[in-house]
Amino acid sequence: MIITKNTSLQDLFNESVNTLSDLQPGEIFIVKQLFRGFEWERISKGNRTKLGSMFFNYANSAGSSIIQPLGKTPQNQQQYKKL
């Protein structure tokens, strides 16, 4: 999928969930790392925040068997662990 400034929030969320399959069990990550650097920069700050909230809710519900929230980094970014 090509990420642009017009990519919907739902498409961004779906892309982040699909990328989880590329991670190895035990790997620790933040949502930003699920996108290539230039793709992440195309996402508006507001949508990045909303995407983070959606992903956190997913990790605590439907995705709880795949990923585990670990807590925040010193930069206030939520970390996750692939199970």
C-alpha cells in the first residue's frame, strides 16, 4: 500500500496491523516503526496520535494474543512486544 497524506486512518491502522506479521516473537517496537520513515512523515500529527490510540485499543482487545503493551518510552511513545 502506498501511504500518502490522504490515506485514511482506517487504512493506516490496517497497514500497521498487517505489518505485525513481519515481526519476530519477542521483538519490541513502537507504532512508528511499523512504517518506513518517509511514510510516517506523510501522516499528519493528528492522525499519528489517533492511530496510536487505535493501536493501543487493539493491543488491549482483539490483538491481545498477538501483541502486548509494555509502557512508554522516555519520549512518551507506547512500546509493544510481539508475542
